[in-house]
Amino acid sequence: MTTTGAQTILYPVKDLEKAKALFTALLGVEPEIDEPYYVGYVVAGQHIGLDPNGHAKGLTGPTPYWHVEDIEGMCRALLAAGGETVQEIQEVGGGRRIASVRDADGSLLGLLQDP
């Protein structure tokens, strides 16, 4: 199993409009995705996402999402290595699938597989 790196960072937000204003000012670009359920930016190949439902999904702060080729296999490997499932694998649109695992120290590891 391989990863192409942590190319996506998701931020759980409580007020999407305030967060969008702040990140637009910080990044200097308008969002590429601007929906009530998610706002996403791409800057220098890095995807930054604002998730108003992130806290309900177990996100406690900014979470790196590691891009993987086999999300099922990577989840099994991380659980076998002592990780704990936080968010089961789910499709989030366009064939993209995500999941998250907590390591022994409580840090969240997001996993993302594109179609």
C-alpha cells in the first residue's frame, strides 16, 4: 500500500461563512467548491477544506488527509497497527472516498481515495 502524501487538510468549522471569509483572506483566492455542506480551496496543489459537519464526524481540529490507492487496505493496516476507527469509509461525491483513524496518541489520520 502506498500514499501520495497529505494533500488535503480539512478544518471542522462551526460558522462556515466566517471561516470562508477568513480562509479567502488567508489564501488570496476564492473557493473552488462553495456549498452549504463544504467549502474547498486549491492553492499550490494543496486542497484546503472547511467542513461545517466536521465536529459531528469526530474532527477535533485540522486533519491531514493522506491520499491512498487502496482505502480498505490502508484502514485494515492502520487498525492492525493499533489505530482506532473514527469515521468509517464513506463516499463524499464523484467517487471520492474518505475515512479517519485515531492513532495511539489521539491524533487523527484522514484517508482519501480518489476514483
